[in-house]
Amino acid sequence: MSWTDDRLDDFRDRVDQRFDRVDQRFDRVDQRIDRVEQKVDDLRGEMHAEFRAMHRTMLGGFITLFATMLGVMATIVTQV
């Protein structure tokens, strides 16, 4: 079967339309990826804040535990 110039032009136009649709879909995918990246960045910031709060809590607990141990040891030493 031979292809006429008109048929080749039609074929080219259809291929161009399909690539235009693919480009649009990639644009939508890019937008979704940008939103996901933003959410990940937001969560990363929240996680850092949570870890800082946990660090402060643990530090306070260790200081309290250490002070209690010193108090118990002082009591034992003074009783001996």
C-alpha cells in the first residue's frame, strides 16, 4: 500500500497530537511529584522538631536520674 502525501501529513498530525497528550500527562506527573516533594519537606521539618523535643525530654530525664542517684549515694555515705 502506498502512502500519499496527504496520508503522511495526517499520520504526522496524529503523532503530534499524541505526543502533545503525552507532554500534558508528564506535566501533570511533574506537578504531583512537586506536591509530594513539598509534603516530604514539610514532614522532614516536623520530624526534626519532634526529635529535638524528644532530645530535651530525654536529657531532662537523664539529669533527674543522675541527681536522684547522687542523692541516694549521699544518703548512703552519710549513714555509714
